[in-house]
Amino acid sequence: MSGRIITLAQQKGGSGKTTVAAHLAVAFARGDKSVAVVDVDPQGSLGEWFERREDRLGDDGIDLTFRTASGWGARREARQLARHHDIVVIDTPPKSDTEMRPAIEIADLVIVPIQPTPVDLWATDPTLAMVAKERGEALLVMNRVVRRALLSAEMAAAARELGHRVAAAQIGNRVAFPASMGHGSTVLETEPRGLAAEEVGELAKEVRKA
């Protein structure tokens, strides 16, 4: 068995990498996949989320494993986990080439979340340059999108000019996302019939096909 390794990378802080990583991991696991998440960020936000999840939900019937790693150890950890899991999701820290590069190098797919602002779009260039050097192509995901906002539409169009694929599915700027993370959950569990859960489901489908 050799599972698929998906790395979330973005050198700009505040892009929502950890939230997207957690939601994709749970979406895959709820789709009857065995999933491992690897937290490479020294802040440990994903680990804190997972601990709260375990404390509150215990064995909730999905196959979700958590590990931490740093630097080059992330590559080794991900490779080992991929032997026993269908999907491995790696969350990387911002502003750290050393921690990010091995996780990008080992990935089958690199997802780059981008908030729909000019500053966030400009700040994505170093990440995309690293992806181009190590992997070749990334999947850009528009995150915290304000629906029907002209700027969001303009930024999505600008993202498509960066030379990488842009996901058709977008994640909205919804309070439900941070609220669910704070409880060790995802919107798939707290608001399963809501628009936020629908967005995550559509993104997970697209990522599986990417």
C-alpha cells in the first residue's frame, strides 16, 4: 500500500492552512479513507485541534491518525504513514523554507490556500517558486472568500494567471470554520447541512480528482 501525500503550503501567515488541512482530513476520513495528518508547524495548532477532538469525540468511527514532525523528519514520517494510510495530509508552517521544502518535495499534491486580497496574492510568489522547483505544480485554493464580492472575483481571476491550477471549489469566509475548530471539530460535524460543509465536500471531491 502506498497512500497519497497532500501538503498544505503557504509562506504567508493567516492563509487558513490548518483549517483547510483539518477539514480535508476529516472529509476524506468520513469518506471511508484511512487518513493521517502530520503537523510540521512548531505552533502546534493542528495538534491542539486533534487533542480537543479526541477529548470530546473519542473514537468517532473514522480512521484518523495524528503525528508531529519537523524539517526533514516530515518527509520520513509521511513516507512511513503512507504505507498504512490511504491519504496523508501535511500542515506546514509559514515563513520557513527549511520546514516547508521537505513536505513539498514528498507530496503527490501541494495545496496552496490564498485569501482573495492583492497582498495575499503577491505574497504567494515565494511559495509557488518553491513548488515549481520541488514539485512542478500546485493547486491553488481560494479561502475565506466573500461571496458576490467584486474583489474576490478579481482575485480568483488573477490567481488563474499564476501558472498553476485554481480549484473551482472555494471556501467562504464563514464564522462556522473557526468556531468548529475551537471545539476540535469541523463544520462537517457541527453544521453538516450548512453551506460551509457543502464547500468542504466540493473541495474534497476536487482534490481527490486532482
